[in-house]
Amino acid sequence: LRAETRSGMAAGRGAVGLRRAWRERRAALLEPRYTPLVAACLCLAEGGVNLWVIRRVPYTEIDWKAYMQEVEGFANGTLDYTQLKGDTGPLVYPAGFVYIFLGLYHATGRGSDIRLAQYLFAALYLLNLLLVFRIYCRTNKVPPYVFFFMCCASYRIHSIFVLRLFNDPVAMAILFLAINLFLEERWSWGCLLFSLAVSVKMNILLFAPGLFFLLLQRFGLLGCIPKLCICALLQVVLGLPFLLVNPIGYLTRSFDLGRQFQFKWTVNWRFLPEEVFQNRAFHVALLLAHLAGLGLFALRRWHSSKDSILTLLKDPAKRKPPSPPLTVNDILWQGGQQGAQIVFILFSSNFLGVCCSRSLHYQFYVWYFHTLPYLLWCTPTTQLAHMPKVLLLGVIELCWNTYPSTVCSSLALHICHGLILLQLWYGTAPTAVSHPPTPSRKRTAMSKKAQ
């Protein structure tokens, strides 16, 4: 009898241990507090994935050779921006691009060592991932299982980094570093890095409306002027060698907002006739829709106070003390999560710009790919709502992996973007959820079992 009792107790303890392990495994997948652990595992896995991709998947030449030809002209002493060009056409990026890719030009033997360049971009991929994970750790909103879809499951993103060597990932990595500085309340350094990212590629300006709103919110109109001067001064310093030779040529080439895109490369407007796609009236309509979206989000989603938005122009010390959030518009403000507020404003500002872009090319996927999990999960999610959000991520990935794009893929992409926008607009404010310590839960379970 004693032996049977002991064996029964051992079996019971084993069952409790298995149940406990299963509960912890589910928690590690579902509870945002486990993000650092899951992030560390995924970063290690990503190192292996990138090495496998570099060694097994053939490299595809698209823009790397043209990049090297463009910066080689500068290395040879050409300072007239209109004379810097490559096989794909003239140089159309600001001066920061020239300096960064000039370093890669020298590091890779004038651009000839493609394999070394791929390893450098693999390192950039891991750095970018670490910066993104640090943002998600600070916001504490996204369940860790979602990060698998943000890492190992995206073929297109790995291709953009290590198989195509585009400049878009360089700009985005610097941008995520700037956001990390904003989260640490280091606004001057963050503005400096933000401006550096703009100097690599202009798509970073899609974050600028959100950043301007945050600066007004933190410092008021007069207080944000020094931060804006930091951004402007860096652009002048980086472009000075070219501005002294041909200022008009530099400005028109590196900040050409009216550049026409080729219809054959568009991912988002394939369902339109080409004459509509190239029509200036269509471009103006998209610009107006973008501005209207920014205005609505600034008034109804970003501005958390009941006071007029014009109070942002005042010095923060002269404003009324903010009242606690009471309406559904006060998204992500509960619990004093200023980091979540910063990330929501910046990510939604960029997403609005992506939705209204005149054209999205395949490398542009990296502009907002790493922000999608936050945009989908920043509002409270029931258990039944997880699957539709994962499905949205899958459909968006499928649209970006359809080459060439089709009428169906571009329409599906717009539908997915529209659903995300609706969630950001109508989503209710998250409620604070307190998780009791794990040991106490275990002791409670054990005591009930003993009874």
C-alpha cells in the first residue's frame, strides 16, 4: 500500500510538473513580459538563417553596382551632384548615402567583394532586429509568438538585406536607433540620428509628422525649434561639399519629391491603368488624402488631452495639468507608458504615408515591415482576434512576395492596409492587466491539489 501510495504521489507530482511546464510555455508565447527571452532565441536563429541564405541562395544584382559607381564618382573628386550616376541612372539620394556607401565601397574592394558586403548587411540585419526588439520590450504590447512572423518567416525582408543590398535597410536601422534614443528621452541625439537616416533615404520623412507632434508635445513651439535646427544643420553639413559646387543640382537630385515611378515595379497600384498611375491629379489626390489622415490622427488619436490641440504650441510648464485618460481616443496612455505613446505616434505616422504612397517597390517593404506587429497588437486583443491579425500579416507577406504584382495582390494589400487603419482608428484603449507572480500561482495550484 505504501509503495502504491508513493508511486501515485510521484505520478501526481509528475503530472503537476508537466502542467506547470505547459503553462509556462504558453506564457512564454503569449505574455509580452517574455519578449527579451524570445527575442534572444530569435536573434540566434536569425544569425544561422542569414548565413544559410548567403551561402545557399544566389545573389541578385539590382542596385549594388550602381551604388558603387555613384560613390566612385565622388571618390574621384566629382562634387557636382548632377554628374554622379550609375548604370540605373543618376544619383537620387542625399549626401549621407554617399558617405556610408563610400565606406562600403572601400571595405569591399571598390564594391567587388559581394560576399563580404552580404556579411556586412547580415550584421546590419541583426543590429536592426536588436533595435526593433528593444522598442518592443519597452512598449510591452505584442505577444512574443508574433515575432516569429517578423523574423524567420519573411523571405522578402531577408532578400532585401542580404541578397539585394539596398540602401533602405541602412536608413531604417538608423531610424530605429533614433527611436530608441527618443524612448530614453534623449531628444537631441535622437533628432541627430533621425536626420542622418533622412540623409540616406527620404522615406524616413514619413515619420516626420509624428516626430514634429511629439516635439511640440514635449517642448512646445519655441522649445522644439532647437531640435528642428539640429535636423536641418546636419543636412547642411553633410551636403556642404555639394552645395558649394552646385546647390540647385544637389537639392533637386537628392530631394526630388516629384520623381516619376515606373508602373512595372509598382506593388500597390497594379489594379489601376498606367495612365491613371502616372497622372499628376492622382498624385495630388494621394497627397491630400495623406494630409487629411495625418490631421485626423493628430486631432483624434495622437492628442490625448481634452484641451485644444493648439495648447501644444504653449510652453509645457504653462499648460493645464493633464487629466487621466477617459475616452477611447486616449490610446496607449494608461499606466504612464510614454514609450508606447512615442512608438504609436511614429509608427502610425509612417503607416499613413505608406498607405498613400504614389508607388511601393519591393524594397520598400522594409519601410514598415517591422512596425506591423505593433500596429496590429497595440490595441487590446481577445483570444479569437489573434488569428485574423496573424492572417493579415500572412496576406501582406504574400502580396509582397508576388512577383510581378497582380491586380489581386495590389487590391489585397490595400484591403489589409485599410483594415489596419480601421483598427487604429476604432480600437479601444488598453486596460491595465496585472499578472500575479508565477511562484504564488504555483503555490495556489499545489494547495488546491493537496486539498
